[in-house]
Amino acid sequence: MANRIITVGAPSRLEKIAKHFDENSISFRHTSSRGFTCVTGTYKGVAISVVAIGMGIPMMDFFVRESRAVIDGPMAVIRFGTCGGLSKLAPTGSIVVSR
């Protein structure tokens, strides 16, 4: 798995993102018995993994623990998802960061 990771809930969203990888750059694709699907390739020459992990805080916690066990060095993780819903405090197009 690459040190730069994008996580999503659904495998269909993973496939949409992986289509933006550099041509013929996918070096790894695996669906685990634990329900995660991972695709690793490059984007503009930089190694990136996209991982479909399902939804919810427990799955994100599990993902971070499992990833940390197999990745050396710093990790950069971005989560793309709906994260609950929209409100006046976070209208469409907002970036919401958990603390």
C-alpha cells in the first residue's frame, strides 16, 4: 500500500477515482476477506492507494490500524464520503474536518 491513500465507502467510488491513475500504472489490486478493496497505482507519477472500506467510524479506525501495520514512514490519508449530511453550517461544497 502506498503512503498516500484515499479512502471511500463504496467500491464503485474507488473505481471512479482509480480511472484517473496514470495509464497502465495499477500495480496492485486486492479485495480482502475483511471487506476492504485496495487499488494502488500512480497519479502524475506519485504512488497512491485507493481503498474502499465501507462506512462508519469503526471501519475508519480499523483501516488506520491495519494500514499503519504495513506502511513504513508517514501516511497521508484523505477520506471522500458523505460524512453524515448537509446543514446550514456545512453547505454543498464544504470541506469538513473532524477534530
